[in-house]
Amino acid sequence: MRSIIIEDEEQAISALISEINRNCPELDIVGTAGKIKEAIDLIERSNPELIFLDIQLTDGLGFEILNHFEKHNFQIIFTTAYSQYAINAIKFSALDYLLKPINATELKSAVSRAKAKNKNELHYQIESFLKNQSLQNQNKKIALQTSQGIFIHEIQTIIKCTSEGNYTNIHFIDGKKLLISKPLKDFEDMLCSFGFERIHHSHIINLNHLSSYVFKDGGYVILTDKSTLPVSKRKKASLMDYLSKMNS
């Protein structure tokens, strides 16, 4: 699998190449670049199948490189040492990332997923990711990967997320739902800065779809799809705080 590394720190390049040689011999590293223009030239010249892309380069963000190409005929694995914002943006598009220093097990898993991923699906994921960078919160889209494929939805079409063990059911305003092989905690991390609230160990709700909060029976919410969900004692205070702010 023809691969390139876009990274501006020599030590990080050496460390990644070393891990690849030890753990992913099927990858052929055909070049490296440390700046945006160099990276664009390298991609156009080498036509890679896989790119390891550092998020923060000395002359800008790695995302700018992706913006240059109309069609993304390559797989992407982002690399980063920090930036929770960037990580959440990547998770929204169901793209892969590796935290520095690179962990061998995570590297092998990410490469394995890259080899298995459909190129057309990847293009839509990258397009969704890039569009999200310029959209207001209410218009952002999330890529949801199931066993059938990757489905992209505006986050405000989600009414609620419910836990199914290590899986999560995503419920939409049109009555449809998707079962995703990620725990509810992953969606809490992604969505709760976009108007969602975890009200129970098994439930996250979109506050824009909250119709009412009922005090009886320990407290429960009614959503715009007429469904009811319990509110745990531990989560009641934060929900009440949100409701009180609406009245102020």
C-alpha cells in the first residue's frame, strides 16, 4: 500500500516510520513532507493510497491540504499530539486518528481499517469533515458507520441516543434509527457541546427536541417524538440548570 507521511517534526517522522516497519510491513513509505505546498506536490506526484496527516503543521493545518483536492482517492489517518477540538471533528466524520506517541496496536488497527474502507465512502467522509469546519453548530453533520455502510446526517435531526450495551441506537426525527458499534460515552463526548445532554446512564437527548420535563415518578422527559425517558437523580441538577436558563 503506497503511503506518505505529512509531518513537520523529524523525530515524529522517524518514530512513525519505525513503528510502520515493525508492525505494518505491507505499507511502502514513498515520501514525506513537512509543509502544505510540499505535501500537495508530493500527493500529486506520488498518487498515494494512504496518507498519515499531522493536524498541526508549521505553516497551517493539515486540513488545508485536503481542501486542495476535489476528489480524495486516498485513505487518511490523522496524527496529533493534542487538540480535543480537532479529535472531536475527526470523530464526527468517522475518520481515523492516532495520538502521538504512536501506539503499535492502534496503528495496526487504523491501517487495517484503511485497507478495508471503500474509497467512495471515504470521499464522502472527508467532504463531510471539510464542510463541518465552516458550518454553524446547528448545521454540522455526523458520519455514522454501521455494518451496512456510512450514513451522514445533520446532528439536529437526531432526537436521542440510547445505550445498547457496547452499542448505541441513534434515533432520528423521521422515526428511523441506526445501531452503531460505539458506546454511549463516545457520543456524549462528541455531541454534548452541540446542545445534547446525557440525562441517564442509558440516554442522551437533543435539548432542541425536549418537549417537557415531568416531576412525577422520579422525573422524566417527553421528547418531540412523544417518547418518554427517565432522568437519573445524578443528572437531574444539570437538566434543571438548563431549563432555568431558558426562563431567565
